[in-house]
Amino acid sequence: MLIDSNPEKLDSEVLDLIEAQPNLKHHANIISNDWDALDDADVIISALGNIGLQKMQPG
């Protein structure tokens, strides 16, 4: 499940993941912007933040 406020960016990321699956040993069902799909989730990983802050870090 991928969620993003920018639908064009989200569609691009979903397409990248779908196109990469034939090269992987295991496949996943990729869903986007469907909050109801989280109802029976055992684990939720949240990656929030300002990517600009990471670019400012030395190294």
C-alpha cells in the first residue's frame, strides 16, 4: 500500500514497482491510495519527512 498526496508521483512509483516485479523472486500486490486496505494490516511502516533536509546533511 502506497499513499501520497501527489497522485502523479504515486502513479510513477507504483508503475516502477510493478515493472520491477518480473525480476524478483517474490511478488507483492501493490495497492495505492486505498485507506480501507489498511483495516486488516498487521504492520504499517510510515516514511514521512522532508527529503530536502536529507540533501542538506554532510556526507
